[in-house]
Amino acid sequence: MGVVTDIRSGRSPERVERAVYCAKAGRSGSRSVSLFWRIFSLNAAGLVVATALLLGPVTVSTPVLPGEALVLLGGLVLLLAGNALVLRFGLVPLQRLDRAMATADLLRPGSRPVVAGPAEAAGLITTYNTMLDRLEAERATGAARALSAQEGERHRIARELHDEVGQTLTAVLLQLKRVADRAPEDLREEVGQAQEATRAGLDEIRRIARRLRPGVLEELGLASALRSLAGEFATHGLTVRHHVTGELPALTREAELVVYRVAQESLTNTARHAAADRAELRLRPIPGGVELLVRDNGTGLGGAPEGAGITGMRERALLIDAALALEPAPGGGTDVRLRIPVAVRVPVTEGPR
């Protein structure tokens, strides 16, 4: 599997341009009266009525008669009620915008406040939505570049571990074998212990290199890579059952790498933090795409804030327009679901063996 490319950079400008066009079209087609003119018209109407009454047969005596006081108080109440209604309904869209801004999360895109209300409020909401589209596009582009650099660094480190450190430890192991053959009896046990420690270190370096650079994903495909990944966590005291459907819609190389990394991070979190002894890994087709499910029987998420691992999974999901959800599993534990949209479902058939 190659390095993740900047797959969102070609789409983000189109998305932003489309959002700006729709925003402008919505604003230009709006016939809503501005909040200024609503308040001005109401106050002007009240003043015009008051002036007409003063110029007409209605008069105010000194002292004010009870009937005249009732008329004045009634007019004042109507004027205040009209102002309250205009401000109340005029400020509702701004309150809705305030809630949307307070809960906005670029890692959970798509939620937008409805463009409604007076012209000023509608214009402000439209501008905010356009800004949010641009920020999401820029964040996705930046995340794609960062993850691409991260994958490149992973490959470089894995290659150096395998080629440099691995070969050095192999040479040390061979040298220790020659020393053990010549060592006196009282030293052979200590030399043997050094051999075992060196061999264990070499195995650990190879395991780390495989995790950094999933060669099985490049060579054998996603299904085999997920089965191999499930087997790796048996050494952590975790039993992982896996079920990968044979016929899946065709996924891009980037999507396959995202699926593998999300599954890897989910199982790593389960082994380290969930206090679970069983986990399940599924990859199956769903209407319109593919779903990855990683389920454990651990302690669950609780109220703990999301760490860097979950944030990284969300950023990877955004790269391929996938939806990531973390929710309680039936009977306890955690479900991690990754749903990847696929426009055209093409069954992948195995070739001749």
C-alpha cells in the first residue's frame, strides 16, 4: 500500500465554490425585510397614529381623565408588544447561529444552521456556513498532507529498522553463536541468555516494522491484512474473532489504508485501555458502501475525553468521506463503526490459484 495522497485537495475548491454559489443565490433571492426596517416601520406607525390622534378630535385633558389614560396606556402596550414581537422573531436566527457556533466541530462536518430570518441574520448565517465549508476543506487538506507525511515517515522508519537495526542484531546473534561455541562451560549459560535477549529484541523490531508498514496489505490485500492484524493481538491476551466478507465493493488504495489503520488503532485502544479479553472485527458490505466494525467487551468509553488516537481516526475517516461512530456495544464495551461510501459496487473476485 502506498503513501496516502492528498485526495481531498482536488475536491475541496469545488465544494467551497458550490457553497459560495448557493449562499449568494439564497441571499439574492431572499425577499425578507431587514430587522432595521421592521423596527423602524413599527415605531413610525406608532408615531403616525399618535400624531393623527393629536391632530384629530382626541384630546388630553389636564388632569388626565381615566378614559384618556386607558387610551394612552393601550397604545403604549401595543407599541411595546409590537417591538417585542419584532425583536423576538428577528433574533431567533441569531440565537440558532450562536448555538451552532458553540457546538461546531470540524471533525464532525455537515451540520449547518438554517438560513432564515431578516436579511441581516440570513446574510450572517450564510457567511458563517460558507466560512465553515472553507475551514472544513482546509482542515481536510491539511490533515491529508499531515497523514501522508506520517505514512511516509512510518515507511522510512520501518525500512531503517529492518535494514539497519535488524541486520545489526542479526549479526550480533551470529557472533554470539560463535562465542557460545568457544566459551567455557561456566559462561555458556550467560551467553545463551544474551542470545535469547538478542533474538527477542530482533523479533520485537520486526513486529514493530510490520505494524509501521503493513506489507501484507500491499501484497495480499485488505482481507488478509485484517486477518493478520487480528492474529497479532493474541499475544496481548486478547482474543479477536474476525469475519471479513469475501465479496466487497472495490475500495481505493487510500480507503483500504484508512480501514486498516482504524482497525489497528481500535484494537490497540482495546488492548491498552479497555480491560477487555474478547474483541470482534467485521468488514462487510452495506447498502451504498462498506462497514468496518470493531467491538470489544471492555469497560466502555465512559466520560473520558477523546484522545489523539480517536482524533486521528476521525481525521482519516474525513479523508475518504467516511463516517466514524463510537458508541456503547450491546452488553457492555465499545463499538467502533467506520462506514465508507462506495459509488459503484464491483465485487472483487479472487483469481486462479
